[in-house]
Amino acid sequence: MKCHSPSEPRPPAGRCDRAARLAAGCLVALGGAGSAAPALAQSSFLAYTTVCQSECFSGPTVFWTPPAGATGDSSVSHGWSYVSTTSDTSSNYAVSAAAQASISGVDRWSASSNASGYFNSSGAFNGNGVVAYGVIRVRDEFTLQSTPSWNGPGWLRLSYRISGDVALTYAESSDVSGQTLGSAQSSITFECGSARVGGIGSSRCESPDFPAPAPGSMNLIGHLDFNTGQHVDRIVSFSMPVYSDALYAYGLQTTVSSKLMMNATNRLGRIEGNTAADFSHTFSLVDAELFDAGLNPVSQWSIRAASGLDYANLAAVPEPGTATLLALGIGLVGWRLRRQRGTRQIGAAVCRPSHSMAYAQAT
């Protein structure tokens, strides 16, 4: 696998446990040595869910197929409990996990996850925990047409808006002061890669929002980790190297996870918590830009995608900060209009008799 050849342009500026590896799998098997280009461009959009404790349970895999749409949501929930069979009743736990994921197109999807419960440790629960994953995989094939001012190479940058909420509570008690027994955390993990269909190897995406991947990595993997409850509204971008008039495949896997972990070794204690990440219907593709090799924007570009989505003409969506200011502005305008209307109504009431007064005068 290669990262980038010396001739490829640079992009525009702008911890995985067993269960996580199970949920992730291999994202971008987009091209390889000896692979032949398909006769027709292909796209694939799917969502699935997994919850794990000592074993993993998965919900159904649901697919979105243009133009029919999704077959439904993938959801799964499960609970686990254990009480020691010995006289030591301090060794026990009761936990539960749930996840949901759905996809409605290459540009819209959602996921949520929750993990909660408690662990009482007698010193034997090292690495024990509960985790939930909502996973969405998007794969689309496309060709960028050359223009009078651009015929490759260049960079295609896709920007996604994330909006949702994280709720998190966590408490622990330990027999050793100052030592941490466990943790509660929710995360969003992105794995992004691309490849020229029929070519050899693949190219990692690059992003101004995440550290560069290690040399030799197949895909870019970026994390947004949340250790406190908070509202989330931000945009993340991914760039991939492209050439004009060539068939490419692009893959992005998004995982929304929540976990409650006991990490105590040879220590007594208890952890208890709840962590939930709700990003239902709040992942959306909001912008696509094409840059030439000098990182100059290419105007009036066009693209043919297997999904049918016109990346070059996405509906404009304001930046999170702009959207907030716009909402405030609309609210202030509405308030002012209501205030002016109210003033006129008050003046009218002073100048004219009410209906009841007019009736009294008429009689």
C-alpha cells in the first residue's frame, strides 16, 4: 500500500480494543494489485450496530440503494449481569448497552450509542467493560470531468457537519486514594480512504481536523473523544488525491461508540456510570470542493457518481457559527416586527372604541 507518490499534490490546509476491531473490520478494499476496473461504477451504503461485553451481539445490517432508499434502522441492545458464586459479594456487575444506526444516502446518516451500569471489583476485572457501536459505511465511485482550466491532478475535499449531544455521568470509589479504576467515554471515529479503480494500492484521506496517519497506513483514522457531557456542532473535512477523467472509489466509515470500562488491577473498588452519544439524523455532507495541484479552487467543475449525487452542486448549509447568528438574526427581526405590530395595535385601541364600546354607544 502506498501513501502518496512524489508526483501527487499535497492536500489543502484546512485506541482500538478487540470489540472496536470487530466493529471496524477492513474499510477500504477499494483497489489492489491485479484488480480489474468494473464495467459499471458501483456504490455501497450500509449501517449496522454491535454491543459487546464478554461477547458481542449485532443488529441487522441495513442498506441504502439509490434511489429506493434505506430498508430501515439497525438497532441492538443487550444487558449483562454477574454475581460472584463465592462468599465475596463485592465481585459483581450489572451493565447494559444499546446502539442505533441508519443511512438515507451518501450525504445523510445517523447513529447513537449508550453504555451504562456498574462494576464492583475484587481486583480481577482488569480490562472488563461494556461498549456499544453504531457504524455507517459509505462507498461511492466517481469520475471528475476535465475542464478548460483543469485536467488533473488535484484534490477533492468533502466536508461533513456533525450535530448532536453527549450525556455522561461517572463516579468511582477505590481502596487506593488517587488511583483511577475505570472510565466512561463516548467517541466518534472516522476512517477514510480512496483508490483509483483498477489501479494498484490505495491512498489515505488527509484532514486538517485530525493528525496525519502513520506511514504505511491504508486509511486515515480520526477520533473525536468526549469525556464530559456536551452539545456538538462542528464540521470535519477529508481530502483525497484525484485525476481528471479517471474512475475513483471513496470510502468513509463513521462509528459512534460509548463505553464504560473497569481497568482496576489487584485493587478493590467500584465504578458506576452512564455515557450516551445521540447523533440521530445529524451527519450530513454539506460541501464539496475541487482543488488543482497548486491548491487553487477549480470553478465550474462537474462529477459523475455511481450514487447519482451531484457533489458539485450540494445545497448550501451555513457553518455552525453562521447558522447560530442567522437564527439569532431571524429571531430579532421577528421580535421587532411583533413589537412594531403590537405598538400599532395598542395605538389603534387608544384611538378607536372597542367593539363593546361601539355597541354601547349605538344603543
